[in-house]
Amino acid sequence: MSGTIDLERLVQAAGDAIIAADPEGRIVSWNPAAERIFGFTAHEALGQTLDLIIPERFRARHWDGYKQVMRTGQTKY
């Protein structure tokens, strides 16, 4: 065994939702667990903003934090 990790296979096999978004908050990766947990297929989610899964009452706070992380490159999470 080579000891390398096939990241794409790991993401696809994970039991937890793994979602990646671009700097504008558009979904660029959505694994099968995200489909199961959130109820949207990858086809439906890809290209949408994270508003797809952020409850409306939390969106303003989410986007404030997201923009700060994109600007500074630092997060506490």
C-alpha cells in the first residue's frame, strides 16, 4: 500500500456531510452524506449558495462571518 489518501474517495464514503463552497459562498462540492442529511441531490445543490442549508434567521450572521473569513483567512472553527 502506498500510504496516500484518495481524498475524493474519502469524501464520497464519509458518513458526515462534507460541503465545500467557493469564496462567494456557492456550493462546489456536496457528498452523498450531505444528500442524505439535507435532502438535496448534488445536482440540486451544486452552484447554489449556502443559503440552501442555512436557516433564514441565521443567514445575516452567517454571511457576516463568512465574508470576514474570506477577507482575513482566519476562522475560529
